Amino acid sequence: MRHTVHREDPHPAPHTLKQVVTPWDVEAGADGKIDYAKLIDAFGCSPIDAALVARIERVTGCKAHPFLRRGMFFAHRELDQVIAGFEVWGLKV
């Protein structure tokens, strides 16, 4: 069995300097980091902040999932509207 060693190109092509995120692949930008603010903007999302997590806890009556509290989920689409619906109708989970 033969193993191939892939070496990083010291002179990457210009297209590899840009951050690329698809459902199948993630390539960091030129600095080697993922720009989450750019992802939020590109996908039309909103950030999950401490205030939103507090609203979730208030509506559900229990602590938010650890992934939410620790910032592992960083963005959402219309989650605030779902929470607002629970607040308006007084529903409990």
C-alpha cells in the first residue's frame, strides 16, 4: 500500500486566498481563519447573542442547550420570530 504525501503549495492560486464555505467543504481565508461575521452576512443569518439565549431560557423555563450557551451555534434564521411567537401566545415548552 502506497501513501501519498500532500504538500502545501507555497504560492497558492488567488482563488484559494478567499474563504469558501459550502455544505461539503470549508476552506479558511488567507489568514487561515473562518470569518463568521462574513458567513452570517453571506447566508442572511443573524448572530445568536446572550440576549437571545436568555429569551430562550425565559420562554422554555429551563437552561438553554450547552451548545447555545457555549457559542457553538453562532447564527440563526428567524429563531427570534419563533421565540416571539411563544412570548406572544404564552406557550410553554
